[in-house]
Amino acid sequence: MKKLVFSGILALCPLSLAAAEDISSEIGTLSVTPVVQGLDSPWAFGFLPDGTILVTERDGRLVAVRDGAAKRVGGVPEVYDGGQGGLLDILVPRDFASSRELFFSYAKPMRGGAGTAVLRARLSEDGSRLEAAETIFEMSRGSGGGRHFGSRLVEAPDGTLFVTIGERGDADAAQDLARHNGTVVRITRTGKVPGDNPFVGTSGARPEIWSYGHRNAQGAALDRRGRLWVAEHGAKGGDEVNRIEKGANYGWPVISYGRHYSGAKIGEGTSKPGMEQPVFYWDPSIAPSGMTFLSGGRWDGDALVGSLKFDYISRLSGDPLREAEKLSSDATQRIRDVAQGPDGAIWFLSETRGTLFRASPPR
């Protein structure tokens, strides 16, 4: 494991480096400081009420950053560490202070290969390890290969959990309601099926499914009205931002604004009755990752989406959302996750730099 270096909010780094990492924006410069460095393939992070920051590393490590120290948290179960799979998202629920529960998405070794799963665990009182870890959901069928696990976790306003699941490289499976591939699922905190899910009672359909026809959603967030949005990978072109509706079909691989990597046409075109249109799409593809909606300040209500391909943070604004700005600096290399912290600042993970950064909020 790489040595973890805690830089602190007042990072001690050369002025020339700090200037290079600052982000220019339409409303001025965002001052960027590294908070923890030396992370190995970081994927997601979450804030605890006591100021601790938890960071997942794809090979199965969980790191806690607290009071000037970064240390490993024990008790993480075995994950499938291959390709895009591993320990992926982390969700700190609203009631963590009383429940101490955490949720993780991960690639689980399964018969036939691996698949996306959700883990529930309690963080020990001293914060050193996960306890009572239990897999509460796993996709219906494992498969080989390391592509397209998803996967983001979002706590809905009613306390249920949304989970994005990639189609695992099997495009046609995203149109098959008998499988979880290429879907957004909705489950309770114990992994049960909410009775008002759209396909409950539909013969042959997986009752956890909330929406389908997705390729590989690696970003997901609620807006201030409590609506779910996802950012998902297209193929060559056609990365999409979608507002998720109950029971809706988002079209992959029947419709797409992208093309196969060979250049060949995908499916039947860009639209078809009964299939949803994206609110926005990128062409060329940016490989969108973590997503968040901002609250307060000059960018109130705007969304931020990280780019794995072009090394920037996309700011989406307006109704419907459109890309208003590309936030870029030396710090924004292969952005895996982005969120607004309790302090109002913008926090983001650079996979290439192995660093969690904090950017001062726009004024």
C-alpha cells in the first residue's frame, strides 16, 4: 500500500504547486488544497458527523481520515478486484450518528464470475473496523469480465436506497427485466423490496428494478427537489445525464447518441417510442463519474460531474441541465468522485493523483 500523507485543510505545499492546482472559473478562482495523498485507486468518499472522512480504495481498503491522521479501517469483506470491479461506493446515511450504519457497493465474487452487490455494516465506536457486515443485495447473476459494475448508492428522501448497476458488458441484458444488468434498483436498508416498486407483481421481472435500459451509470445524485439523476457512460460518444423516472426505459442498447468503438451504428437510432431521452449528452464521451448537486452560493442548484477521460469537473446548469463550464487544473486528473462537504466546499477524488482535494466554495 502506498504511504498515506495527511495534508490537512491548510495543506503545506509549495506556492507554485498550489497555484497550479487552483481552479479558474467564471466567478473567480477556487483555491485547491490536497487533504490526503497516497491513496491507491480511490473510488468514493463520505463524511461522518464527527469530521472523519472515509475513502474507499478499489482493491478493498477503507481509509479513515481524522485529526491529522489517515488509517485503514478493518473488517471489509472480500471483493472482486479486477478491471473496473472492487470496493466501490460508500453511503453515509442521514441517521449515521444514531445507527452508525454504513452502506457500500462492491464487486462480489459470484458463481459465474462477479457482480454488483451492496454491503451494510456498522462502524465500531472507535472507528477502527466494520462490524456486523452483511450483504443485503446482489445482482441476480454473476458474469466474467471486469466491465460495467456501476455503481453508485443514493439514499432516497424516504430512506430507501437507489443502486446503479452496469450491464456488465452484456448490452442486450439491459432490456431484460429478468436480470439486474443495466438497471437502477431500489431496496430498503435491509435489502427488501419496497412494495411500490414499479415491477412488483410483474411476471418474470426482478422486483428490485426501478428503471432499466442503462449502460453503466457511475454517477448518481438527488437534486434539491429530491429527484434522482444519473450520469452514465455511453460507448463512443453518447455519455448521458438522465433524470430517473419510476419504471422508465432509458433505451440502451436500442437507442443511443453514441456509436460502437468500431464506428458502427448502435441499435435503431437516437429515439424510439416508449424509451426516454437523455436530459443532456456528451459527444465526445467524457467518461462521467461521481455526481453531486450544489446547495447555496453562486452555483446553487447546479450539478457537478467528474470526467475520467478529459480530466475536468463538468458544471451543469439551467433547466434542462446543460454543460456551463469545465473546471480544470493539475488537480483534476481522472476525477472519480465529487461532493459538496458539510463545510460548503467542493471535495473531489483524483484517481491519477491518488489524492482527495478540497476546493474553496465559489462566492
